Amino acid sequence: LDGAATGHRERRVLYYVASSIVPHAIPPSTESTSKMHPPLDRPHPDCEKEVDALRQCHATTSKLKFWACNEIKFAMDQCLKVEKQRMLKEMNKDFEEKRQREEDAFRDAVGQELTFDQYLKQDREYLSAEKAAQDRRKANPDLYTRKANGS
């Protein structure tokens, strides 16, 4: 066999080996394997152990074994996901209260007592335009669907 054919066969064997190993390394709970993790140079207090393990794996494993650190990366991804959910829950725990304070401050600054939604419910021009749009949708329900589908 010539060199090109041998190289082709080696790639096939490498692909076969990689495809037979990688699916077994993917945990069933993983949603997608193509997502990148966030930058690891920022502090991740809940996931320090997983980040250190991934860095150690990358430092000690050959770059040709691209699947070698997958299990560690999946564990880190799950940890980062839990950390993100915790942080979002913490940041948004008093969201409604903050929003109400912002609306109150805006109304005080503008000098109006109505919220924007209340103002729209009283605006005759807006209400007539909204009624006309509803009538158009009732008269021709497929109009916007056809345009969106390109027909």
C-alpha cells in the first residue's frame, strides 16, 4: 500500500476507535457536548476541584487523545450549571421588589401616576389600532404565517 492509502486507513482506525470510546464516556444526563464552558480564569467557588482536575488532565494527557478528559469536563459542566442556577436564584430573589421600586422611581421622576400598561389601556388611538389589528387577524388568520414561511 502506498502512503496515502495507509494514512487514510489510519484515520479510519482512529475515527473508529474514537467513535467507539466517546459514546461510552458521555453520561446520559448531558444535554449537549458541543457547548463551551465559561472562562476558567474567573473564580468559580463551587467548582474549584473540577476546574483543577480538568487543568491537570489537560496538562498530563497527550493532545492526540482528544477524548481523554471528557468525563472530567462533563462533571465540571454539570457543576458550573448548578453554580449558575444558584447564582441566578440569588441575584433574582427579590426581583419583583426591585422592579416595583424602579417603576415607582420612574413615575416620580416623570411625574405620572400611571404605569405604561395603564396608560395604554386608556389611550384611544392605541386601542383602535389594536382592535384593527385583531380584526385583520380574524379576517385572514394565515396572513402572517404564510409570510413567515415564505409563501
